Amino acid sequence: MSETLTEFTGLKVMVIDDSKTIRRSAESLLQKAGCDVITADNGFEALPLISAKHPDILFIDIMMPRLDGYQTCALVKNNPAYRQIPVIMLSSKDGLFDRAKGRMVGAEQYLTKPFTREDLLDAIRRYCAPANNKES
């Protein structure tokens, strides 16, 4: 199925991952679903973009240089202006400890890499459906 979907048209999604391959893959999958995609290669680079672009949902890799995913999530969730933004942690690790740590810093969900297109879209449906129907 290669046609572009319009289910998420206008939804701003941010993907923060130090892997260019992961960023490009997620960006391509999300753009095909109609999302506006913002990317950053680490949390440090992402924070000013979050402030400027106000994404509707964040997908954050855990293992990144400078500011890791847990630190980035904690900074977002501790800021009253951004704490309502759903955060989905991305990791190649599938351990209980990692999942618990993600919950502790405020992440809504934890996806294990490699993720599928449906993993990403299901997370968006789960956490952004009401935002998608808001009146302008």
C-alpha cells in the first residue's frame, strides 16, 4: 500500500533519533500518512525545535549522545508548556528496566526497534486522535 493517507494530515510529529536511517525511515512512513514530520538527531537539538514547532507527538530514541531519550523526555514532561505532548520512547532494548524508566520520566508508550509503520500510526491514533479532530 503506497498511496498517501490523509488520516493524519496536519499532525506535527517529531522524530528524535541519532540514526539517520531510523529518522529517514520514520519520516517517510509518517509523511505517507499525511503527517508533517520534524526530525532531530539528539535531544539537545530537539528542545529548541519543540519550542518553535509545537509538535503534537514525540518519538524519542533512548540511546543518543549529549542528551539521551530519558533526559529529553524528562525535560519535556517537566515543562508546563509541553508536558501534554505525548512521548513515545524508541529503543532496540526491550527490557523491563528500560520500560519502567521510560514510564518514570513520563513517556506514554515504549516501542521496540525495528518498529513497523503500524506501530507508529497506532501510537499516533492512541494519543493524538482527539487532537486530530480539534476545531481550528
